[in-house]
Amino acid sequence: MSRIVQLLLRRPARNGVVVLGLAMLLGGCAAPGGFSGSQPGGVVQGGRGQPLDENLSGFLSRSPGGAVITLAESPWGRDVEVVADEPYHAASGRECRRLSIVSASTGPQQAVACESAQGWETQRLVTEMLSTGSAR
């Protein structure tokens, strides 16, 4: 008998809870569709990205990695410079691009834009979600 099975049989009540918890955790990781209320790309319902205008959407569709566009108005404020990295295929199946935004008023920022059926839209960075409200 393996060592793990022997340990589990010593305290069946307590270890049963541990085994059940592990099974639920692993089952959730393997379940299709991720967590309840999710949309493609891991965006929670109601947390849809902000649609981008035709000018910026066209730039993201056609430009190579490292291309730069200067915008008088943008989702990140006025008079910004946007540098688009190479396109990549996200786990959601969509094409996305990481963006570096430079603005004299707000400083450098990072963003992600993904293509949807309606055009390109910005998405909140996961790291941005985690650091919001932190008391560092």
C-alpha cells in the first residue's frame, strides 16, 4: 500500500474532507468555461472592455509590432502616444495586443486590447485588478 493511502486511512473523517476539497479544486480547474459568469477571455459579465474608435481599431488591425500612433483623444486621456506590441492569440481564442501608453499628464501606462465581433476593445490588466485597493 502506498504511503499516501496509509496516511489517508489513519484519519478517514478529516482526510475525507481534504480529499473532497482537492477533488473539487481539480474538478473546477478542468471544467470547461471557467468560473460561473465568465465570458471568453476571462472577462466577468458586466465587465466588458471599452470599445475603441475606428481610427485606433484600424491601427491595431493593420500595424506591425512596435508601431506607434499619436491620439488627440483616447480611453487613456488626451494627447497620448500608443505603442502596440505584436499581436498574439489569447486563451479566449481572440487576437490581442499589449499596449504601452505614454501621456504627459498621467505618465506611462500598460493596457491590453482584444478584437471582438464589434471591433477592438480595451481590457483591464489582471495585475491592475489585483493591485486596486492595495495598501502598499
